[in-house]
Amino acid sequence: MRIFIALDIDDAIRERIQRFMDGVRGFAPDARWVRAESLHVTLKFIGEKPEATVEEAKKLLRAIRGPAIPLTFRGSGFFPTPKSARVFWVGVEADSELARLAATVDAATSQIGIPKEDHAFSPHLTLARGGKSGSPRRQKADRPNAAFRRLQEKLAEMPAPEFGAMTAREFYLYESKLSPGGAQYTKLERYPLA
């Protein structure tokens, strides 16, 4: 089972982002654009794990406590750098509780042998991937990538996009099934935040 842990986003924000993507998609036609219904704020990507490990993860995640988290969605950018962009994203602003929740999830899953993150938590919504790899991290093979050049030029002429705010009152364990039409996400379990 391929799994990850994430926050879902409100439908109103999802719809605003969909309209934004519809308006800019033509400036990066070769990019692989995500479907708006798939948008989420990843807390921890785990990957392929056997059913027994998934059940252990569920137990550990049930013990996590934390407050509801206000989130604001605004701005956009590119990973790993604008010049060698592979990922186009929307920014997620939150107080320290979001990073604390991600760190708690990371610590909990490390108890069952899932490696801890080796980079700082950077909340975002991935809108599109360009190039062969969709990894946001720098790689040795990084070279200037033209996949997003026209989009970057267009965005520079526009005000920073604003998509709204919400309060996250739960997080989820998701299953990801890969298919030719893009990954399909299914919520396996919900974990409430106070």
C-alpha cells in the first residue's frame, strides 16, 4: 500500500485554485498538472508499505493530539529553484502548530522504521510537475528547465494569487494508487484536531 499523511483543504479554496490553474495551465502545457480534487497539504509521505505497517501507523496516528490549525493559501513558487523548476506550488501560511504537527507525525512514524525527514517542513500545495522527476529537492542532475519559463513570465506580471483561509480540524492517512491518469487518493482514516 502506498500511503501518506496530509491535511485536506476546503472546497471553496479548492475551487479558487482550480480557476487559477485553468487560467495559467496554457503557459506550461508540457507540465503534468494535478487534479484539483487531489490537492492536499502533505505532512509526511511514507510510500509503499505492507498492510501490517499501515495498521501500526494507524495506531500511532490515533494517539496524536493537537489544536485546530488556521491556514492561509496565497502566493506561488517553484521547487527546487525557479531556474531549475520541477514543481509549481501554491504557498500555505500557518503558525508554528502546523510544523509541530508535521514533526509529531514524523516522530510517530519513525517508531515503526519509517525514516525521519532530513529537510525542513515546507507546507505547500503542488499544482504541477515539470520534467522527469517531481521531487522538490535539489538533485545532482538539475539543469535549467524551460517547462515553466512562460508561466514564470506570466506570473511576474500578475499580483500574488490569494485563495483564502480555513481552519484544519483533522488530518488523514491516505492511500495513493498510481494510474496512467494520475494518482488516485483515498482517505483511509481521519484523526481529529482539538
